[in-house]
Amino acid sequence: MGRVSSGPCNTFAEGDNLEVLAGLPAASYDLVYIDPPYNTGSAFAYRDSFAGHQAWTDMMRPRLEAGRRVLADTGAIFVSIDDHEVAHLRLLLDEVYGEPNFLAQVVVNLNPKGRQLGSGFATSHEYVLVYAKDARQCVLDASSTDLVLEGDFPLVAEDGRRYRRLPLRNTNKKFNPLTAPTLHFAIWGDPETGEVRTSPFDGAGEIKPVFGDGSPAVWRWSRPRIDERPGDLVCRRVRGATGDRVDVFQRDWRHPTGGARRKKLRTIWLAEEVGSTDTAVAELKEILGHVFESPKPTGLVRRILDTMPDDARVLDYFAGSGTTGHAVALANAADGGRRTCLSINQPEPVRPGSNADLAGFRTVADVTRARLRAVAERVGGGYAEHSVVE
């Protein structure tokens, strides 16, 4: 996105999110993450004033529409939800964002032990629904550097770089000499040295791409690309259904030239990867005290942030304890990014007798504000209040 950030990384607005969103410019945010009330009656910040699915969707619809208005055409929204409302939310997001812009329904393992209270199954997951504003323009990259492991690259080159071998031939039988004739050609290689070229040389034999059963195949690389990168190829003897033959492999490097390697995100996110409700409570307790019963872990939001450029403008209009702003500050500190975050929370009174009440907080917005201020002091990035136009 290439923009230069000015001002603090974290900004907070206290007020009704519909009113605050109405005052924001259209297409002014790249990424929205929200964790709305789940309509279960047990939420800390919101009492169950949205009883019944219809009332809950009536509450959510205008807020999703307002969020879509301020989302850039290249942006995406991530919404946390549990089993109670996931089906209704999926239909509602299809309405607001359009079915073609659905990207994923991610299962998040936030409670590995499972909820032991009550009858029935020990639920150990929630969901994150992901939609693009416009899937054709969206810049979301559904991959992560954190998933790339050394063990995925078991071989070591002479210069110490790790790699794995991938067949140079296209293993998909849809691609063959009839469908991709320009990629069916002979190359030459010496299995004793591993050297590969597009023209004959001493000690080399002709190699044509074939499937394991001996039927004709095609290469994944063109002749010019092979000529440009001969050091990334190696040939060796292999055993096939028709006997021994020589095949060609790409050296797929652990650290390729031109940027960090990324691996596609799966649609199940484990607690050991993104954190759990327990770790979220612990990290909030460490910075502010035990004032929130079920916050989201910053690791979950940081994985979401990693799908977007490092100067993304982030918006959370159900800010709760302020996890999103905290995660943005941590991400910037870790990689030097220039992300900014606007967190919005209404001055909902805390529940009498709750930990937040006993700690002296009057409203949930007070908790959000206190956390973001503490984050600015400990992590850096700065903090400001967003002026809400009356």
C-alpha cells in the first residue's frame, strides 16, 4: 500500500459504533477485525439484550453495512463468532458483502481442554468468518511465514542452504503434450553430477518428461527459465513402474531469493499457533490485571494482521478489552511495520461485582482505553483519542 503513517499507532473512540462509523470517511480502512457479542447471555461486555436470532441479526446488519462502507475495495473483514450465531452470521455476511466475496470459515481452537460445564460436547472451538470487500481486488495473502518449518526442507546444499526436491515435470495430468505443447521438450542431464541443461553436453543424456507410468508429461518450467536457473535444478536416477529412469527436480530453497518464504494458512488454527482464551487472560492480566473474562489472544489477531501489508489501516468497532490495538502495536514492534488501528467501544457499564468493577472500571470503554494506554507505554507506538463528532 506504500503509505507513510503519521501519528500514533493506536487511536480510541468511545461511543456507539454506528455513530462513530458514520463519521468515518468511506474506504478509509484496509482490514476490519471484530469480535461482536455472541448472544449467549454470558458475554462480559454485553448483556444478552439481543435475545433471539432475529433481534441479534437486526443489531448486526447495520453495523456490518457501516463497516463495509469504510472498508477499502482492496480490504477484508474478519469476524469472530461461536456456534450460536455462526449460521445466521454467514447468511448475513453473504447479504452484506456478497457470496462471491466469501474467503474462508476458519475454525479456531481457543479452548483446547473444551468447556467442561453443562451437558453435551466439550466445545473447544470458535470461528472466524473472512470476507473481501471485492475478491477481485483484495490484497489479502492467506499465507504466513510462521508455518514454514526447517523440517520441511531436509536437504542441505554445499553452501549450507536448506532445500527440498520438487519434480520439474507437472504432476497434474490435466497438463500434458496436448494441453501444454510448448512445455513438452527434451532437456539433457548427467545423473552422476546432477547437472541439467537445455542443450547437449559431455556425459549428458536426453530426458523427456513422463509420468510414473511412462505416459508423456510436460515440464513446469519453460526453456528460458531453465536456462536462467540451472543451479536450481538437479537430475537423478529414480525407479518407476517401467524400471529405472532419469528425472529432473527443482531445488526448492528454504530461503528463496527475493523475500521470506510463506506457507498457505489452513482453515483450522490451533491454540499452540495463535494462543487460547487462557493465554489471552494471562497476557491481559500481565498488562492491566484480571479484568476481562474471555478476551481474544493477540496471537490470533497477529495471524490476521499477517495476511495484509504491514502498513494496513486496521479497524475494530467491537473493541472489547483492546486486543486488536495491542496486537497491532506488537506486530509493528516485531517487524517495523506502520500499521495503525482505530478501536471503538461503547461506554457499556461493567457488570456489578465483576473483576473489572472490583478493579475500579466504570465501563468497558474504560478497560479498552486503559489497555491501549498501557500498551503505548510498554510496547510503544503511541496513543490518541479519536474525537467523535456529535
